[in-house]
Amino acid sequence: MSLVTEILEIGKTESPIHSLNPVAKSIWWLCLIIVPIIITNPIILALITLWVFIMSYMAHILRSLARIVRIIYPTLIGFIVVVWPFFYPYGENVIIQTHFIKVTWDGIIYALAMGLRIVTAVTLCFFFVMTNDIGDLASSLGQFAQKNFKVSYTVPLMVISSFKFLPEFMAIYATVKEAFMSRAVEFEKGSISQRIKAYIPVFITIILSSLDKAKNMAIALELKAFGAKKERTFLKPNVYSKMDYLFAISGVVTLILSIYIRFWTKWGTVFFWR
């Protein structure tokens, strides 16, 4: 849970990337997240991942991103890279072969390429979250949706509220748990049923606290005449600069090139040299 809080706090950093319009960054991310789905060429995927790390340096989050992915990568990728070669029977350069198992160099290369696809997608997701303040993101998308699609502004409010109070709920959970532990309540000992039973009072306390916060929030919204108008103004206007357009266009161009490479050339596959 502390990792989630840290990632959300990093989104409030000041940098040239953080200052870009969240809608432009959303378009860029949506375009690039499709690339690992349609492209399996490891060189192209490695270049995109390198691009993300370069921008992480520009956003002053490179160290934080590297530390997080260093923890995530082995868990997500290790199993795929180790197991996949045993289920890829194609290829003539056999390394291990028995009655039931066949491991080839092609299988190992294919496994590494599949792992790199996950690396690219995960890195893109972490970069997007770490370069966006959730409140600004929800507000910008809410303005965009309200102006272009007539979506109610209650949607971004719910998103902002969910992420705004997440750190508070985590702090309440830690405080309540420590209070019970100070009264000799054991959470890590005993059978599973005993552990669940020990956590029930903690969850009841958190639920009651959440209901109290929800009540106070509802009263505050009513005092401010929330919902009186179908449209509303926002604290931060959703404006776009030239850099926002260039950033969004770079994502769109990358996606178009990837589609062309994948469906009209041989360079979009794992074994592109054949």
C-alpha cells in the first residue's frame, strides 16, 4: 500500500512532462499501450521502453521508476521467460528434447520477446501514473468529456474522491491496526480463520470511519449546491499548448507506424530477420 501512495505522490512532481496537459498525455499513453499488443519485434519494443526511460529522466522520476520496476519486473517477467520456452515447440536449433519437452533457441528468443512486451506495457503504465496528478487528470478528462460528449461532471468527482481519500484510509488502517496490536491482538499468528477473525474489528472501524467521511462530504456538497446545474466550471481550465499537441501527435504517429510495420512489413514480428 505504501508503494501506491508513493506513486500517487510522485504524480505531483514539477517537471516539463508533469506540466503537459493530462488529456494530451492520455492520448499519448493510449496510443503507445497498443504498440506492445500488435508488435513483437524486440528491437522496436526496446526502443519504446528506452524512450519512456529518457522521458522519465526529463520528468525527474527516473530513479523512482527504476526502483519500482526493479521490484516488479522479476515477478511479472521471470515466470514467462523461464516457462515459455517449454511450450514453444517450433524451431530446429534444439537445446533440450525428451519425450514430452522440447526447448529450442527460437523458443528462448520468443520468450524474451514476450517478456519485453510486458516490460514495455508495465513501464508505460507506471510512467503515465507517475507523471499525472490524479486530481488534475480527472479534472481535465472531466472537462474534455463534458465539453465534447456531454458527460456529467460527477464522474471526475468520483474519481478524484476515490484517489484523494485513499491515503487517508490507508493511514486510518495503519492507526487502527497499531491500536489493536498495542492491546495484544495478534494479526500474523494462528490459523487463517483466526487471522480473519482478528481483522474483523479493524475493518468495522474503517467502514464506520468511511461512512462518517462520506456523510461529511455529502453535507459539504449540498452546502455548495452540487448538482444544481448540468454543467459547471473547473478550478483549472483545460488549455492546450504547442507542446501538448506535439506530445499527443508523437503517440499517434508511433501507433500509425507500428500498425504499418506490423501489417505491411515483416519487421513487426519476433523473427523479423527471416
